[in-house]
Amino acid sequence: MLSVRNLINTTDLTVSDITQILDTARTFEQINARTIKKLPTLRGRTIVNLFLEPSTRTKSSFELACKRLGADTLSISGSSSSVVKGESLVDTIQTVDAMSVDMFICRARFAGSPEIIERTTSARVINAGDGKHAHPTQALLDLYTIRKRFGRIEGLRVGIVGDCLHSRVVGSLAPALTKMGARVTLVGPQTFLPARPDALGADATADLDALLPDLDVVYMLRVQNERLEGDAIPSTREYAMLYGLDGRRARLMRPDAVVMHPGPVNRGVELTSEVVDAPFSLITNQVNAGVSVRMAAIYLLLGGEGNAISD
């Protein structure tokens, strides 16, 4: 049983919580490899996918996760909700909550939206990404991918490279990696690094080339153009030259090191096609892990630990 009622950020999870989610996801991965993938585990439960910000990977992954667990789903997007008419988030949640739903999965442009939902409903809540604050299920699927590849997380060195200041992934991934025993370094120009990386349990450097030979995992981030305030970098071309991972720079990596990216990838900026499609790239593995990990989170939060995972 998880120690939390809702999944708002990985900082709320214990090591035991994270381990339980990853172990449960491993079981769901085996089920997702079968021809018949759907389970009756959450039959009769209703889950609302409230995506108030555009999303492809996360939204699709959550929708598949809900359906494969047998839950009934209701999908609400920003363009189709009454929020565009001026209705507050609280009013929207109260309206939908009156229909006796069991869980809200929320993606929002503004940080703190999942906490507002948490205070408004007695249903369970999963944060599917809020502003530049947090993205806990992305962090969990990343941990799952890393553990599956290396057999452990403890003792690994992970470099998170790029726009660390504006990325919600960093706000969940760096603390989770540190909690599980990894050493994390944030890498990027000063305009892309937080003022207090130690608050995330991480070190920081602007020298990618010097760090690469020491890393087990090179985790690349895209430039968050939609969240930039002013000219954070001189040009995309210069950024790619200094912090993009191409074939030449990849040869500085350890032979057993891997490259990861939360997507979507801007080919030619943070990663070249040569690296994206290389054998040491785990990007598609991350996408594959997303469904299993999100199934595990939904299942455990809705009390699934008391029900057998079977068909």
C-alpha cells in the first residue's frame, strides 16, 4: 500500500513507494506483452483524464493505462471544457465530481493545479504535469527504464542536460533519482540552471564535455520555448553546438552509458538523428514503460493492491 493518497510529485513518495510502483509496473509490462492486454481489475471505476494543456504521449499513455485496467474513462480537454468560457478550475472539478468519479488525472499549464483539485475532491488525483513544477509519472517511468537496463539505480551517475530551469521533468526526476541513491548533475548554460540545484538533490555544471565520460545516463531535455522569459540563449544553433548530443560528443560517453529523453525530441538541437536512433538510446523504451508505470500508479492509488492482477 502506498503511503500517499494522491500522486502530486515524487518528493511525496518514500523509497518503498517508488519500489512498489516499479515492481508492480514490471508485472503490468508482462501483461502488456500479451495478445489480450485488458484486465477487469478496475471494472466499475471511473477515471477522468483532464488535459487542459496539449499532450500526445502522456495523454495517450494514460488513456491506454485506464482502459487496460478495465476502468471507465471520461476525457476532457482544455478546448472542450467550460474553462474556456471562464469557469474556474474549482467549478469544473466540482461539477465533474458530482458525477461520482473515482480519480482525476490532470495535465495543466499552471503549476499548482493538481493541488487545487486535491483540495476540491475526495477522488484520487494524479499529476500528469503542471507548468514547470512537476511530472511524477514521467520520472517514475524513467526510473523504471533505468532500473531495467542497469538492474539498479543506486550508485549510478546521471546527467540531466539542457533546460533544467523550465522543465517540470527535472522537478520530479532529480529528487527521485537522489532518493533512490543515484548521483545527479544538472548540465546547461547558467540561464538554464536553477539557482539552488542542491534543493533538488543535485550538483550543477556548464561543462558537458568534461562530465560525459563519468555518466551512466545522459538524460537530454528539449528547450522549453513555450516557457522561456526573454532570450535565455543566443541562438538554437549555438545551443546545439555547446549542449547538443551528436555522434562526436557521444563518443565521449562510457561504452555502457545510455541516452534518454522525455520527448518530444527536437532532432538537430538537443539530439541528432544519429544519436536518437543509436542502440544506446532508450527513448522508445521510455515510451513503452509509460503505459505499465501509469497502470501501476493508477492501480495502487485506487486500492488495487488488494485485488489480484489477473484476467
